[in-house]
Amino acid sequence: MATTAAQPLITVLGASGLLGTAITRELADRPVRLRLVGRRPTSVPPDPRAEVEVRALDLTAEGALASAVEGADAVIHLVAHMGRASTWRVAAVDPVAEQVNLGLVHRLLDAVRASRPARPPVLLFAGSASQVGRSSSPLVDGSEQDEPLTAYDQQKLAAERIIEAATAEGLVRGSTLRLATLYSQGVDPTSLDRGVVATMMRRAFAGEPLTMWHDGTVKRDLLCVDDTARAFVAALNRADAVAGGRWLVGTGQATSVAELFTMISKVVARRTGRPPVPVASVPPPEHSMPTDQLDFVLDPAAFQKVSGWSARVPLMEGLESAADAIARESA
């Protein structure tokens, strides 16, 4: 997989998604070669400094994964199975989910092993804060024992462990970035159709109530996707230092769901001139998960120390920006 060209080749798997689009914006301004792989064509910034190749592929097809990572010096693996529309929720017996969330990691490592690169490529894997399961501490710091509660988190943890073993073997220089709850501030308008913040903000613009599946006290760590993209670039810059680790990437700031939805309601009201839409509790739907009732707030200190990264976008600033972007759509 190692390239002989002067500019390194970085393959982004899942490049057309929320995070992939943000990472593309970050990397497009670097003197690299970018191979952007997704089910849909990826949005590329105008006049990129990078040499960009876009591939629309079904990575589960025979040979597609090996082709996507061929010659890559670094692979950023963001692909996750969508069990329902715009959500990662999957059933425990969903064979497609396991093939995507776990099987693609096996195929990726098989492709590296078959190509016998002179230098192990960098592999950055997008994990999830919820992989830890229940935590006795209000701030997850990485010392907890992982006890994932959902099929998605179990598959993510299994993939993470496979990457750790391959790193110990010397096959790749792999690491996992376990991510807090992502939201978009609307730098790319296509990102405003993804995630709970965007969903609730559009409901508020439509004058609909914002509904919670609990009493609103559940806490989340809200991380702007643009800050997350910078975290992946920071990990690339310190690839050898982060290799073999599982790193928590978040703000360390707890926001309850009730607080978040109330903020969204007020931010939107300032743009519509209407009263803030109500925030209400409703019974959880059938597809709700145990993790929906748990707090997930991450301590990013270890990753900050090794990479120099820190979150820059305050939550209110990000919400204001997202609301402005949605308001411009209908202007």
C-alpha cells in the first residue's frame, strides 16, 4: 500500500458522510493526494491544494475495499452501517451491519497483508463514546472497562480490538478516535440533514415541538464536526504517537438534552420571530436503545496531550451558525 510518489496518498472511507465531508475540507488544503470513497459522490471544496480522486463505491462488493485502499499511506475509516434512515441503530441479528461495521475492517487488514507494504500504513478508525457502556463516572476518561450494550457498539469494539492487534503485529499503525455526539454548524449545507441537532433545528423552523425520549436530564458531549475533522488531522500529524491507542475526542462539557433542545428552540425563534417551540417528553419509540438513557461526556485530556488538539467551537456559537445556514436556505 505504500506510495512511491512524493505526495502521500490518504484514503477516506465514508467520505460522503457528515464527518467525511468535514475531513475532506480539512485535507483538501494540504499538499497530499486524496482518494475520497463513499456510496455517494463527495463534495470537494473549490480549488483544492490536494490532488483529489473521488470514487463512488459499495465497499461490500468483491474487491472494492482492496481497490479503495491500494497504495494508501494512510486510511481514515469512517464507514458505519445505517440500520434505519439517518441512524446507526442496528439490530443484533442484522448480518449487513456486521459485514459493514466489522467485516470491512477484516477486509482492509487482509488487503494490507496481501500487499506487503514497506512501511505500515496509518489507520485511523472512527469509534463511539457509547462503546464503554455504563460508566460510574460523570466523565468518561478511558480508564473504564468496556461493556457495550448495543450491537453497534459491540461491533465497533470488536473492530477496534482487531486494529489494535494488527498494530501490535506491525501490520498497520492504527488507532481509534472515540467520538462524542457530533453536530454540524452548517459550513457545508448538505451536513444540515444529519444528526439530532439538525433534525431538531429543522423541526423548530417548521414550528413543531421538540420531543425528548426521557425527562431531559440525560447528558451529552456536543462536538462540532469541524472540530472532529481537525482531531483526525491532528492524529494524522502525530500518527506514530497515537498508534495503538483508543483516544477520547470531545469537549469535556456536559449538556443535558433538555438544555440542548431549549437552546435550539430559542436560537431558531430569534430568526423566525415566532415564540420558541415547546420542548416536551414523549415515550421512547420501539427502536430506542439502552444508551439513549445514559450520559456520555468525554475527557479529552489524553488526546489533547499527545496531539495538541482541542475543541474550538463553543456549542452556542455552533448552534447559531447552523441556524443561520438553515435560515439562508429558505430566504
